Amino acid sequence: MRVSALRSAGVAGLAATALLAVTTPAGAAATGPGDGSAYGASATVSLLPGVLGAPGLTVDTGRLASSSTGGPTSASVVDAPLKGLVTAKAITSSAKHDSTSGEVAATAAIVDAALPVLAPLAGRTPTARVISARCAGTADGVTGSSELAGLDLGRLGSLPVGTGPNRELGVPGVVRVIVNEQVRHADGSLTVNALHIKLLGGAVTGALGNGDVVLASATCGKATTPRGETSTPTPAPTQAPPAGAASGGGQVRVIPVGAPQTGDGSLATDR
């Protein structure tokens, strides 16, 4: 898609597109061992005076259906409209820490989603049956994956089977659509955003606003020491101490975009 195509969508289309928004995923709070969190959707954007006929508008939905290992450990929202940006039949999330095994797990899912905000760029309203993200912290490390079943982004492009983390589509300098975004933090935790839409404020959209939309986000810290085990193995008298367990990302398991539907709202309602 060319920038000229975006211009032809008209001012009304551009104004709608300017409502793309969320906090930068890398800005997530520090996540210690045993910690996990998830949320279904979030959108934040600032529009300049004159956009949508308003004297200046800030849209901030907060994190919808937010959960964490510290509680609440599960959350859900039914028939959720995000200020006209996104609609969904159901948004759910869950996060849990098993004190016996030490493992951490977090999931977020959106069922029957539509993204009218992207319609001017896509040529029609993008849809997806399921948008979900999950992560896990185990003795082998912290891993994550995303699923986007039945995703249709129209003219923005398509994704091949086997798409790995951090695949991008969009219009250069105007909008980025990041699929299966995975951000590894300095503390060893991992954030997985199934779909991250970034309005870049380029030459065409700079007079409208800037922002992000994140759909289905899960963050996991490292696993804790299983109950009943010591954190440091005791070496044999004549042997060198065993090497410690790997602390960073085990192999990431990615569920390809366009694969058969394997999840629904139940992905995020274990607790």
C-alpha cells in the first residue's frame, strides 16, 4: 500500500486511523520471579484540535480484563467496544503462579474481534475469530506464543504459515502492525503481545495524533524454586558444583497465524 492510497481514504478515514493506540509494551513494570500478568486490550492516543471535530481529544481505555498473579488472577469483559477502535464478543485473561512447581503462566484472549479503526487502510474492516497470547516461566526458561485464528487484514497484507515472532505489516512511516510481538526484558521476563498497532505520526498523519493499540498481552517472570527444593544444589565432595539452570528464554513456541482455531475464551479462564 502506498501513502497516496491513505490520502485517498479522505480526512474522515484518516481521523479514524489516528485512533490507533497503547502504552509501549517495553514499558511494562519490572516482573520478578514468580510474577505474571495479562490483559485483553488497551488503547491510548492523543488527537490534536480539529481532529474528529473536537477541540483536542485524548482516548485512554486503560487495560481491559486485567489480571495478575497478585490478584485478581482472572478477568473478563463481554461485548467490549474500545471507544470505536475495536469491538469484541469477549475479552479474557488469567495469570497464575504454582508455588509447588514454581511455574508461572499467563494468557489473554479476544474472541470475535473486529478492528474498524483499520478499515480505511485495509479496504474493509479487519477481523479475527481469536486473538490470543500466552507465556510460561518454567525451569527451562520463559517462553511465549501468539495465535491469530482467521485473521483478515485486507490490503494491509497477509501472513504466511509459520510466521515467527515480531512479524510486521503496514505502511512505512504511517502505521506498523506487529504480529506476535515478543519483548524480553532485562529482568528475564517476557511480554507477548498478539497484535500491536502503532500509529507513527508521519507526514500524512502527524497532524492528527500518535498512539498504540495492543490486543491480547501476557507477561511472565522466571519460575521460582519448587517447594521442597533448595535454590543451590549441593555438590558431591569430589565434584565441581553443577552449572546453574539456564535463566533466559527457552525456545519460543509460536502458533502460526492462519492455523486452525485452537483457542477461545477458555484460554484465559483457568482460574
